[in-house]
Amino acid sequence: MRDQTNEIEDLECVFVDATAEPIKISYAAIKQITKNFAQVIGDGGFGVVYLGGLQNGMVAVKKLDTLKDFDDKLFLEEVKCLKKVKHKNIVRFLGYCVDSQGELMEIEGKLKIVEVQQRLLCFEYVPNGSLHHYLKEKTHGYEWNVCYQIVNGICQGLHHLHKNCIFHLDLKPANVLLGAHMEPKITDFGVSRCIDEEQSTMVTKNVFGTLGYIAPEFIDKQHISFKSDIFSLGVIMINILTGHSGGVIENWQEIMNVDCPQMKRCIELAQICVDSDPHKRPSMDDIIRTLNETETMIQKDLPIIREPRNDPESSVYQVVQRFQALSIQTLRENSRVDDIYMELNVLECILEGSKKPSNLSYRLLQFITENFSGERRIGTNQCPEIYKGILRSVTVQRLTSRDDHVDDHMFHQDVSGKAMAQHRNIVRFLGYCSYKEERPIEKDGMTFMAGNCERLLCFEYLSNGSLDNCLSDASCGLEWRARYEIIKGICEGLHYLHGKRFLHLDLKPTNILLDDNMVPKISPPFEVLLDMKKRLDGSMGYLAPESGRGIVSVKSDIYSFGVIISEILTGQKGYSPIDNVRTTDPAKMKIPLARAYLI
């Protein structure tokens, strides 16, 4: 067996020589360059991508999932496609690993050593993350020249694939990476197909790819062709033009107000690329010809842009910094590192929407809050305690001891309710944890085992804080339109909750959070409406008058909403409308009416 050092040196040679062919690499060498698979940087349908380091730069290693239905035929098909292509707009393939490893597995209640086939692919590391990430973070601006460069580069890469008789079949922003100078590179050939030169279409038994980017004829008839990729390309162009990833926004072209002739040409191209009739879509030759005609319209001097890889606020930058700080020895000593990063990857998928909210481990939440560090706590007097995670978009709520009266059944019922509440004006629920631990306690010279229960909830983090921060100086100078949109958003969120038979019961400005675009999102608590009379724990000034008689209903939330509207309009906190509104009779307050006025 070849020495690992020699193998890594060979990989270094391939890395620096753009003309070199991909090589075979052992599993042991892969483990060494990835520091025992320490840093997850991506997750696909068939595997996980890890960051690796060589002397001359970084690499990305895709480890295919041995438990999923990914057979040798698909692996060989992917390698075949990757070996055929070399282009500046396609991620460079450096090597592969096919190796068997003995692993301990429990089978029928007994531990056995099982030979597991390991299949891995090694690529150049593309430093500025994915186009999906770029569109999602929106922290680096959208200079048109940069957007055009990305559109043009994707088209050049896809043109090269089609010239080499390859259907990509899963083209989407997450599968377009951005290089050192923001040049796009197409990646992930897991479902791609190499075809014969005389072949132009195929029929498959299964539909695969990503909804929103799959061509209609593929869904309806399982027909795939070069025009399938053209449809996906059109959706990506619309994503870039509008600044939003996902499927095609309804009437998207109507919201485009442009004077740039080149941008108008790209809008026209995108429209014909997403035509439902594949015969009406252009070929890649047609698209390249059209783009070449527009080259004279582009400014010669590209703007200086703030690249994600150089931005300390970017998660792309933070991932690399964390990886470089890790030592191989530390990873060997801590066998849980792999599991932590796998769990982090699951949480990232929940954030992106590819997975549903789920049960998160206590050690994961402990890890992302740095063991519930005081430095990560948001507000010192808040109850429950809230912590900002090391992931930019996550907060963790740690329920306090006063919630001990809530048993497991009630807690899980509450969690189920939060998981059901999915709306753009409701703070996204990501997961939960109910952790029990027994600790020895000494009393009167005797040792007792005392149970300790931790209950935690995980939500998205919203950067603009709460509405409460805006309620001063005439709502912090917010234009009337912005204040109106905040009022309307709260109304939409509350209407959704009531439609799902939820009551909020503590609606107030501190429980309304604002995202990057000042879109309001209602945060918990809210609970399923089970009865109309109960003890109410709310906030003075926002409690409806009838709550003093123990009466709770949807009208209780309406009253709180009215107080919030008054505060937004006046810019004054603690504004009480009791003496200024026409009625405090709950029977006369109706959310559908309020919603109708706002719409």
C-alpha cells in the first residue's frame, strides 16, 4: 500500500497542474487532508461535502452516503462525466476514492465488523460559496456587471457540458459555486447523464432534481434533453435578476424596472428559456450567440466588490477560519467532532428549508451557544434566556426553572404547535430539545441522584431586533410606508395564527421581530386555543380589559394588536388606547375586518 505522504504529494501535483488528470486516493489520505472530516461545507442529495487542506490551497471532498440508494452505476456515471469536462466555469475534479473500511455495526442485537464501501470525490475548493448562499445573504450588493458575469459564466459552462454530450439535470443556485473573482463554476454531477453524440433525448423511470428548477416535460412525461437544462438555466437567470432564489416568482418580469439594454436582453432570454414548450426554448449555441452580441453593452471596468470569502461577517469566511484553527490531534482525541458537524449540517438544512424542524441534540445546542455563554446571551433580563448561536441565523431559547410545571406531554404538544406555524410573518421554528440528566447531590451525609431537565427551543435569528427598539422618535424616522408594511405584516401573521386556532396571548412590541428587510415576524409564545377561560400571563398595557375576568379569546389578541398599532402610529411606548378607542367590547373587535382594511 502506498504511503499516505506520497499520495498527498501526488494530489498536490494535480492541484497545481491544470492539465493533470484526476487520480485515485486512499481513504486514509482523504481522512488526513480533511482532518478526519472535521468541517462540513455542504450537503447534497447523496452525500456530505467536507473542507480539506493541502500545502498549496484548499480542496472540497464529497463523501457519498453509504446508507442511501446510490449504487456503483451512479458513482461511475458521475466520475465518467467529471473526467470528460475541463472548463473554467466547471468545478475542477482532482481525484476519487473507492475503498473498503471495517466498521462496527449492531446487527440483530450483536456488534459485528462490517465492510463498508467508501466512495469519495475530491474537487478544487471554490472560496466564495454558492450562488444560493450569495443570493440568500444579500450582504455584498448586486452590481449588474457582477450579476452579468455570473450569468455569462454559467452559460459558458453549460455550453461546454452540452458540447461534450452531458445533461446536468440538477442545475440550481446551490450547484453553482463562486470562485476567487466571483466567476461561477457548475458543480454536482450526481444525477448527470453522458449520452452518445447522435442522441438528444432520454426517457427515465424516475423524476429527480429540485422542484422549481425541473422542466415541465420531465415531471409530466419523464423526458429529459438539453432543453431540460435550458429551463433550469432560465430559472437561475430569473433568480439573479430578481435577487431571490427558489422557483419562478409569479409575474416576475412586471417587477423589473430596468433601463440597462443588456439587462433587458437577459430578461428576454430568461423568458424564452422557461417556456413550457421545450421546442420553443433556445439552444446553448443560441444563448451564447445572443450574449456575445450584448458584450459591447457592458462597462469595461468591473466594480470593486466585497467578496464573501474576505468578509468576516460571511459564514463562508467563518467556516474556513474554524477549519484552519483545528488540529488533527484535537480531532483524534474528541471522537464526537464528526457527529457535531453532521448535526450542524442538519441544522443548516432546516434553515435552508430542505429539512423540517426536528429534535436537536443537547450537545449541539450547547456547542452553538458556546455552552450557553453569557457573551452569547441576548438581553440579560429576558425570560426565557435567549442565546445567539455561532450560526448567524439561529437563536436558542432556554426555558427557565419556572417552566418545570410543564410536563413532557405538554412540552411536546407545544413543540408540535410551533412546528405547524409556518408563515412569512411568524418567526421560523427550527427544532427543540428535551434533555434529562441525573447528577449526584450530597445531603445530610448521604448522596442522592437528582434529576435535571433542560428544555430548549431553536428559532431563526432576526438581525433587526424587536419592534420595541423602533418605538421612539416617531418610530425611529420610519417612513409611513414602512410603518404601514409593519402593521400589515403583523396583521397577516395574527390572521394566520387565528386561522390555525392559535392564540398568542402576549402580543407586544418585544415579541415582534424584524428581519433584514424590516418584515415583521411574530415570535412565541402562542398556543392552541382549547378553551375560552384560563389564567393569563401577559404584559400590562397590552392585556385586554376582559382578561381581568379570566376571559381569553382571539379578541384578546385583537386588543393587543390595537395597542401596537397605536404605538407605531404615535412613536410612543406604553400608549394605552383605552380612553381613546371607540370600544373595549371584545365582541366588536374583528381581525378579518382589520385585515380587510389593510389589504
